Amino acid sequence: MQLGMIGLGRMGGNIVRRLMRNGHTAVVYDRSADAVGALAKEGATASSGLADFVGKLSAPKVVWVMLPSGKITHDTIVELSGLLGKGDILIDGGNSKFLDDIAHAELLEPKGITFVDVGTSGGVWGLERGYCMMIGGAKAAVDHLDPIFKTLAPGAGTIDKTPGREGRDVRVENGYIHAGPAGAGHFAKMVHNGMEYGIMQAYAEGFDILKGAGQDFIPANRRYKFNLADLAEVWRRGSVIASWLLDLTAIALAEDESLSEFSGYVQDSGEGRWTIEAAIEEAVPADVLTASLYTRFRSRQEHTYAEKILSAMRKQFGGHTEQMAHEAHGSEHRG
């Protein structure tokens, strides 16, 4: 199947690579000519602008926009709305707010263009591991795109089947779900990222407590010098708190237990904030998720070992590097 990809950053480029490795074809565009050229050398069809990009796609045209949320994504979708036509499909696979998805679907519908939103999780590991996807949009469009989603998804792998799932949607067991109409995919991904904040915070605080047990003012008979890298490793194996985030923490600690590369300045993607906004609107208590978001705010003023753990996890799953406040202002990050 052919896909057009706009935005060839950490995830967009690797999505194209995973598709091409499995027999799909791609037309690519990015403001960076170097990024376009690199994928062209790997077999993608290069384009020099949005009009050229759309002109190289076969009908029905499928365009995936993988750009930072906000103005750049909105402006691109508006421009594409004048270039695409009836029967074409436009996918927003970035970290856009679900309310923007609803507006974009309404913008495109009169033109006969179907909008699909894809909450995409997998970060820099997605090329090899695959991407977990939460998809919003019309059923017919999502079904049409199934060959793309099936290729990008991780697959069932070695995870045991959940008892009692007989007769349910098998796509879920392969790592992707049609979550509902426009906006549902990004709403699910928004809450996913809010939960991610809380899980990461629990690991961060736990390792900080373990590290603190060796401090000089602790009584000698209960002063412990834990090997944090080894504890992370043993917990990966049979523990009830095992997870991929713990796997990534173990990698970071094995590389450098002191985490000297990190200051502890922890950015947030915006989705944690949106999750709390949704919780307030729904009158749903979200104590842990709210506290974990506030901790990220505090990390930009004072830094602890717990914040270094958070920074290390973000680098492992998303390739995020720390940014100071003046650098981070106005930028967009994932996770």
C-alpha cells in the first residue's frame, strides 16, 4: 500500500522505514531536504513541496502528518485540504489535542476527505519493536488503512493471550485499536501519556529512596548501599512491577548508575496537562497523575535523583534530550 508521510523526524522517518521494509511504498516530504534525501536513498519517493508531494500520490491518496502538535500541524492540514480531494484520507499521527482532531474532521468532511487520528506510542524503538496505535475516525477509512496499521503494529509476539477475550477484536492483541470516532485515538493516547507520567514518577521516587538509604546520617545498622542497576535488573524478571519503562530504566542505570549525563530537568509533552484538564471536566479524581505533572514543573527549579531517573527514561523511550526553560519554550515533545 502507498503512504505519503509529512514530517520525517524520529518517528515519522522510522514509520516510513518500517513500512518500506515490509513491502509498502512511500512518498515523503519534510522541510529538511537532507531528511527527504536520506529516505529517498532507502527507496522512498522524494518531493519538494506539498503540491509536488500530493501530485506523486495515487488515488485514493493517504497522507500521514507527523509534526509537532499545534500551529504547524493545523497549518499543514489546512493547506492539504486544498490539495486533496474526495475519497482521500488524511492521518494526524502526532500528539495533537483531541479537540483539534474534531475541528480538523469537520474542516475536511465537506470536501469528502476523511480525517483519521492516530495516537502513536513506540518512540525511537518503534522501527524494530513496532508502534502501539490508538486510532480515531470512520470505520470504513480505518478498515481501508488496516494493511498500514498491521505492518506498523508490534504484533502478538510472545505475550500470553488474556483469558476471556474470545470473540473480541483481534487487532487489539496485535497492538492497535480502533478506539472510536474522530478524536478518540488522541484522547486515548492523551490519557496513556498521563498514566505514563504517574508510572514513571513511581519508579523515580522508588529509586531515589533506595539511593537515599546509603546516606551518612542514616543509622549505620540500617544504612544500605544498594546496587540500583542490579535491583532494576532483578525486578525486570518475575516482579509484579516489571514493565518496558523498567526495562529502559535498567538500561540507563547499567550505562551509568550516577546518571551524570542528566541534570534532572524534566520536560512535559502537554498531554499530561490535557489529561488533567479532562479529569477536571469529568470530575474524576486524578491525584497521582496531577502530582506527577507538578513534579515535572518543580524539576525545572530544583533537581533530585528522582528527576534524573525521569530524564533517563524519557531519553531511552523517546530520544528526548534535556532542555533548559529558554530552549524548551514553545517546543513540542513526546512523552
